[in-house]
Amino acid sequence: FVFLVFVFSLLAKIVISGDTIRIMQYNLLYYDKNTSFCTSVNNNVNQKDGYLRTITGHYQPDIFTVNEMNGSVTSVNRILNNVFNIDGVDHYKRANYTGSYLVNMLYYNSQKLALHSQNYILTSPRLTDVYKLYYKSDNLELGDTTFITCIVTHLKAGNSPSDQADRAAAAQQIMNFINNRGMQGNILFMGD
């Protein structure tokens, strides 16, 4: 079941009033973050950028969310400037990030979408980010649009009872956030 959720969250399309919104989610495994086990040799960020350029260049996502990115302005801008806004393309933007170690991130095609708001949920062991986008429809001046909420999380891995309890607690916190705010409509639960 978890594998199917991952596959469906990796590549998805949403059709909005005749337009298609392409969506991708990736765990970038310590993107631009060096540790004793993820070094510039075995986890080279330049190579990752090249792979991401190939993949996103082919799929051309309108929404691209990630987990396990280094929590720094330099790192979150790196994908924007080295993967998306290249070769004359300049319409991709990013949300803000929360946290400081390994963060979630959202990038989007500003020709189709705009960031309405963002928030976060204090889940453990990592924060869950909540990004609300709206579609730039032809009738936007009249208030006619579609909202898409991307909830990006990286739940606790592992098979132990405590790992399962941590995942269940984080999932419950996310559901409480959704229910307490009366959130409805297009909600995408994304992540690893």
C-alpha cells in the first residue's frame, strides 16, 4: 500500500478547467547537505542537479515538491536557478522554507499558479509544510479560480512500534490541522 501511495504521489496530473497541472514529489536525500554518510563524493549535488534537469525537463512539472533539502537560502535557490530557471526559462518560483536542518520545499510554475499562503504543522520528527496555491484562470479578476493545497511531509521511517506510533501521531496531527480549519477542495498529501 505504501508503495502505491508513493507511486501515485510521485507523478500526478490535475485537470483544471481544461488545463493540466503536472505534479512531482521527490525525496532528494540530503540535497546540498554533507554529513559523514552523505558526502560530496557519494551524494554529489552537481550530479543531482543534472539528473533533476533531465527528469523535470522531460516532465515539466507545474508543482514540484521535495523532502530532505538542506535548510538554507543557497540550497533552496540552487534548484530554482540550476534546474528550473535555465536556458531562458524564468517563470518558476519557490515558496519559503521552514526549519533549518532538512526541509521540505515547493517550486511552482508562476505562469499557471501563484502562492496564496503557506503554513506548517509541528509534526515529529520533521515539520509538515502546507502550501496553498491558486490557478491563474482567465477569470481571475472575477474571483474565479481553483485552489490547490499541497501538504508536504516526511513521516518517520522504520518498522519498530515506536516508529509506527510516531507516524500515526504525525498523521493525526495533520488530520487535526485539516479538520480544525475546515479545509476542503483539492488537497494533495505529498512526501516520503
